[in-house]
Amino acid sequence: MTDTAAASTTVTGRLVELGEEQLVLALPGTEYRLHLKIGQRPEGASVGQKLTGTIHARAKRVDKISAGGRYVEPVYGRPRRIQGRVIGGDASSNTLIVQAGPGLALHCVLTDSRQKIADFHMHQMVSFDVEPGARFEAG
């Protein structure tokens, strides 16, 4: 499996809060307010500004599912559970890219040593918990 087009794996949102180590990103057309660690700090960012970048998380065991929607839980706070469709991946870093809603793609490293990218295929629905520390990388 290879990465999809870069544009489809980025997230654009409005900066709601900006701290030293964390930011809060509001996603357009949703109630989501994602609390994310700052990986690559957005240069010159200020509250209210539009930001584009990637969201990275560490997935616990990933389950293949046959029904259900796409979402991140909770709506307000740090991502704890993700469900969505596989839109890409990178075998060298054991990372799945999951579309969890309109304009909401997450790059998720598989942490369960029994799972590899080859276990999943494009457009497959998956569901999993994530470790604390999901981060936003500007750019």
C-alpha cells in the first residue's frame, strides 16, 4: 500500500487555542475541537487563523469492521478512538492513513507488533483506540 495524494491526507482547521505544547483545532462543518500536541509548530500562528497540516497518532490494536460510520471520539478533547476508512499507508513506518470524516485524515502508526500494513487494504473500514499524545504537524 502506498500513500495517497498529499492533499487528501492533510487537515485544515481553525486554531482555537495555542499553548506551548498543545493546540486546539476546530474542523469546519463539524463540532470537533481536537486537542493535539504540537509536533512542528505553525510559524506565526494566532488564534482564529486557518491551519493546514497532518495529524499523527499511535494506534493500539486495529480492528477490521464491516459497518459503522467515520468518527473521532470524543468530539471535544484529545483523540481516544478513531473509526474510518483506510486511504493509504506506508509499510516502512507501519503507518495507516485513515479518513475519519470529511477533511479529517489521520496518520496512525500501528503499535501492536502482531499487525502490519499488509494486513489492511485500501477503503477497508477500521476502528481502534489511540495512545495519548496525538500531534499536529504544520505544513
